[in-house]
Amino acid sequence: MSEIVKLAGPNIAGPVAVASSRVTIVCVTFHSASLVAELAKTLARFPHVVVVDNASADATVNLLRAEVPHANIICNQTNRGYGAANNMALCQIKTEFALLLNPDCEIDTENLQRLVSCADLFERAALIVPQAYGGAQPQISYNTAYFEKRARTPYLVPEGPACAKFLIACCMLVRVSAFKGSFFDERFFLYCEDDDLCLEAYRRGHECLIEPRAKVQHEGGGSSAKSWKVEYIKGYHHALSRRIFVRKHVGAFADWKLRIRHLALAPIALVLFCISLNRLSIAKWVGRVSQACRATP
């Protein structure tokens, strides 16, 4: 786990101004019908909501229209990917901040206020995430890049606002003005787009923060229904996005090493998952191998 840098700042505990009017909630859905009932309870708390649906073939859009009538729902005819879908919403919102929210993540007004208060205290912060929990268990909400050396220590929840190199984007507050209309690199269809956005924020002279006093509940892995096809797509794009990321930020040789690693590990992984009859993991690894067989990402 990467080191985090504790930031000095005044205590933000206590009453804070209502932040909802300054934030647009942005949510991307794909085959998320099973999540709409809980998602609607979250979105109902906030006045500005944009949902971008990536061509769901289930009842996601109809349920959203019924359960979240105040939301602006953008329906894509094809699945354009996570980053591109967010860009569609981000380029049209008028509020000072956007909150990128996975459909399996829950936040209330008090914790949104804590994120906005942190942004007001640290004006160089372009991206701020809360501490995510699965029940009472803290989830990894900041990290190093997967290709960097990591200390073999348990995940540490910081005591206060802290800088981190990479933030996990299940719930992320974005200062819209920091990106001047240019947000996600749309070459990343799925995965690594949050890491890339963090590096872009730093490149522009901003900071990426975690505010652990803001807390959210995150189911994790529940943003879309599980199936062979979905797991294959996830595996394929996980491999593809990693290759694009290392080629962009490290170089072509790092991409080559990553490709060789996927091909070397695939036979072992496939045998183990076949023995355990883990069909979803088999589909995911087949997706990774099919991408790794391509010479360039």
C-alpha cells in the first residue's frame, strides 16, 4: 500500500452548509435493474442527478424513470464504456462539483457535505473520495498503481484528509473546473480510468485526496449482473486497460512484460478454475488471454 500524506487543516467537524445544490450526482448504469430500488433511495436525496445508461438490455431504464423521476437520464444505444459515459454527463453539468457514484454505492447528504467541506478547505484538490465500507469492513479507497512495488502492510484508514497517488472511484467528488471540460481518456473502456484521471489531475497541478470522515457503503462488484458474457468482457477490458495504462505512463516495454505475464499465468489459472468449476473466473481469464494474444492494445 502506498504511503499517504496527512494534510494540515482546520477541524471540519460540526455543522456545515448544505452542499447538495453545489453537486450533480453522476451515475453510470449497465444491466443494473437489481440495484435500482436501493439506488433510487440514494438519488432521491439530491436535487441534481444525471444517470447515463450504457444500453442496458434489462429493465434498468424503465425502473429509473419510475423510481427517480427528477433524474436526467441519458440512454446510449451502445455500451460506450465507463469513462465515455461519465464524460457525456460531466460536459453538460452546471454545478461546481460532480459526484461520480457507482450504482452499488450509497451516500447520504451528511457525508456529501463532508466531501464538499474538504474541497473548500483544500482548493487544490481536484478529486476527493470518501472511505468506502462493505458493512463494517473498510475497503481499499486509495492505492498505488498495480505495477508499482507495494508495502506488505494492511490497508490503513487515515485519521484525516490525506493525499494519495491513486483513488478508487466507486464514489468520487470531482472539482469540474480543474479539468476544463476534458475528463476521462475514452480509450479506457473499463478499469484504470480512475488511475489515469488521478495522474491527469496531478499533471494539471492539482491534488487527489481521501477524506476518511466521509463514509459510504459499497457493495463491490455489484454494478451489473453476473454472467459468463459479463465476466468475459470484464476480463478482456481489465487486460486491455492495464496495457493501455502502462503503455501510456510507463512505456511499450512495460506493456510487453504485462502481456507476457498474462499469457504465462493463464494456463495455471484456467486449470485451477476448471478443477474448482468456477465458471465465471474461467470466462474472465479467457477474456484476459484473448486480449493478451493481441500484439498491441
